Amino acid sequence: TQTILFASRPKGEPTAAQFTFKTIDVPLPQQGQVLLKALYVSVDPYMRGRMNEGKSYVPPFEVGQPMEGGMVAEVVESQHPKLPVGSVVVGSLPWQEYSLSDGRGLQPIPADQAPLSYYLGLLGMPGITAYFGLLDICQPKAGETVVVSGAAGAVGIVVGQIAKIKGCRVIGIAGSDQKLAYLKELGFDETINYKTTPDIAQALAAAAPNGVDCYFDNVGGTISDAVYNLLNKHARIALCGQISNYNATEAPVGPRPEGKLLVTSSRLQGFIVSDYLPRWPEAMQQLSEWYQQGHLKYQETVTEGFDQLPAAFLGLFHGENTGKAVVKVAEP
Ligand code: NDP
């Protein structure tokens, strides 16, 4: 079977040089094990952090070892009492077409509720991130103005739609006019293309005449600088991601937001979705309900083929995805 190894740590933006393909043998499962066939593999921005050395909330990838991450896989051979052949699971697995597992950390998923790949997006880690970051940290109230950066991505499209469910005015910031058109379809009130708008601060001020009450930050950098300027009294900011800085080789410098946070009595809180692990079922239940009821829509950018995994990952840093970026490896 094919595997993709983490070949070397990047300096700045990662490239194809960070990955090597290798063919390996996967033995048949022993007692308590399953053989898994990869169906859908997730590529996520947080993986860039794992490519760096040093401590973070997940250990770094090891050079020479397989890449790993979120995956939907099918059990094709089983010596495991709870995971029969034909069951489909989601979990963190090595980037391999086939892999052995003892089942730990794998969640069985139903085949009839939603597309299987949605368990990597809307009904998985990114959707749950949107749910807790918005509802627990931003706590939006009807009539308030919510700004989302990275709005057209896996997390952002869920944040904006939940904010609409809660009766807010929602402004999305993203990197192409096609993405903005999609956000409008989803019900976003205002959208800003940060790549083509000459003065983001001015565009935001026009889109948010009543100021900003909640900011769900996926990107950081100059986009956030513009949002901080418009914070209302008692604004809440969920610091979810900082993708504009992930490839920086030096610590970025910019306007300091602290003064604005102070005078508006705002609350800025970072969070990691795994902080909420015990409450994941609650989020999945509610997201699934909203999806079944038609209140939440979802989109994916699906790349076909195991060999396209590195390219799909690298594409995240060029805005190639709308909604969740996933790689389809095989049919169930
Ligand atoms: P996305 O699906 O949003 O993919 C990344 C997107 O980021 C790209 O499509 C691109 O869209 C945008 N982007 C890339 N480079 C830049 C840049 N330099 N400046 C501004 N935007 C950029 O990813 P996710 O939805 O999975 O993740 C969104 C954010 O949330 C990430 O920062 C991620 O690390 C974070 N995250 C945090 C979690 C947590 O537990 N705290 C959990 C999950 C995600 P565009 O065309 O708009 O530029």
C-alpha cells in the first residue's frame, strides 16, 4: 500500500518537498485489530503547526514517519469485536491507503445521515470548532453584528450560518469573489474580498455601521487589525486560527489591539476544539439536527486520488478550497 511520509520540516511556506511517497506492506489484522481502507482524508491548516519542531497542543510530526490526520475509513478485514467488516469509522490515522488499527480513537459513523466526508467537516472537527467558538466564546445575541474571517472555509461557513440562526447580522471576509457569492447564498449579510478591497478598514466600517459585537477570527494579521478598530463595548473575540501567520519566518508586527480591547471592555479568548472534547456529542447532535432541518448547508472541495494529498494540503495556503478541503481516496 502507499504511504506518505513527512520528509522534512519547512521553513516558511511548505512545498511538495515536505512529503515522500513510499510503498509498504500492511500485515493482516491480529486479534483485536482491523484493516482499514481510506475513503476520505482531511487536510487541515493545523497540520502546518505540526510540521514545526517544539511543543504545542499536538505533538509535532516526526521526520521519516507517516503524515497523519482526520480520515474516514472502511473496515475491510476485522478481528475486532466492535468493528465488523463494512463499518465506517472516523478518526486520526496515518496517510496510508490501507492501515492497521486496534480501534482506539475511532468513532463508528452512520452511513445514512449525511455524506460520509461530512464527518471531517460539518459534523466533525471543523463544525464543532465553529459551534463552540461561536456559541460558547462569542455568545452572539439576536441583532448583534458578527464578523467572521476565513469565512468561506470549513469552519467559517458554519460560523456564519449559526450566527444567522441566532438572528445576527453577519459579515464574512474571504479571498475571492466566487467565495463571496457563495457566502451570500448561505445568507451572509455583507461580504468583503480582502484580496481586492483597497481599504479593508473602510469597507468593514461601511458593512458594520453599528460596530462589531463578535469576531470569530480564523486568520489574524491585517484583517484582524481592521476588525479590532470597530469593536463595540463588551465585544467578544474567539481566537480560533491565525492562518495568515502560519508560514511566517519572523514574528509579525502590527498595530497593537490591547488599547482597543481595554477601552471597550472586550473579551479575547483563544481556544482549541479539543478543550470541548466531553461536549462534542452535544455539538454533533445540534449540527446534525440543523443540517437535517435544512438550516445548515455545507460545501466541500473534493480532490480525487491519494497522490493528491500533498497538493490539497498546500492549496489551503492559497485559498484553493471553498468549504472543507478533503481528498477522496476510494469508494466505500
Ligand atoms: P479553511 O477551510 O478556512 O482553509 C484555509 C483558508 O484560509 C483558505 O481557503 C484561504 O481562504 C484562507 N487563507 C489562507 N491563507 C490566508 C492568509 N494569508 N490570509 C487570510 N486567509 C488565508 O480552514 P479551516 O476552516 O479548517 O480552518 C480555519 C482556521 O481555523 C485556521 O486558521 C485553522 O488553523 C483554525 N482552526 C482552529 C481550530 C481550533 O481548535 N482552534 C480547529 C480547526 C481550525 P481565502 O481564499 O479566504 O484566503
